[in-house]
Amino acid sequence: MNKCYCKSGLDFAECCEPILRVEQVAPTALSLMRSRYSAYCLGDVNYLQATTHDHTWTDDELKFIQDWADNSFWQHLEIVDFSDDMVEFKAYYIFENVQHLHHERSTFLKVNDMWKYVDGEIYEDKVTLLRNETCICGSGKKYKRCCATRITK
Ligand SMILES: [Zn+2]
Ligand SMILES: [Zn+2]
């Protein structure tokens, strides 16, 4: 069994997979947010579009998001805080040889029983992953021997 991309610790088949396959609706804003992170890991831009409230992406936007999702190495999702319609999270990823941290407080809305992403406030955090500390991705290895090796320049 594969562990879910969203780092819940659950099996993918019992976490985000049925939601991504639209076999099951996300019961909470938090579960929708987790499934959207998994969709980034899988490059499932159609799912991201389908779960965004009241905004249809242009072809250029779709292309940009697809490129970002596909060419990023998604390391970790940390839930900082959440309520019924809000999730604050930190997503760690490597894109174009740079270690990134995306820290956002997102708002969600339930429309016809489906949770949708509305928008978010983005915090400009500095990433502080230390080379000799255990890697954020959960491999158990030191960062310098794990995700840092994906940064090639
Ligand atoms: Zn999941
Ligand atoms: Zn790692």
C-alpha cells in the first residue's frame, strides 16, 4: 500500500485517492485541501480547476500550473491550523533548483455539498532547512543526503 501524498500517514486508497477520483466528496475543507495537495503531487490540474470556486483558468494559467506541479518535487505538507472553512498550511517543495516553502491560509466554501477553494493569504516565510537535520520529507535521512541532492546547482 502506498502512503498518501498528503502525508496524513494513511494509505492513499483510504485518504485522497477516492476524493481525487470523485468517488467520494471531501467531507471537510481540510480533506479537500489535502486532496488538492495530492493533486499537485500528481499533476492533476483538472482536479485543481474543478475544486476552485468561481474562477476558470485561462489556457496560459492552466499551462503554468501544470508546469509548476509537474516540475516541482513535493516534499511535505504541514497543517498549521484549520477551522470549518479555513486551512493554514505549509507546503515544502523544490522547483527549478530552489527549496521553496509555500505558507498559506486558505479559505474554502461549500457549494452544492462540494468544498471548493476560494482564495488564500500567502505568507512570505524564509525556508530554513538545515543540511544536517532530518529531512522534512519523512525519509529519516539528513536533508543534505536526501531532498537537498535534488538541488543540482
Ligand atoms: Zn491524503
Ligand atoms: Zn527528503
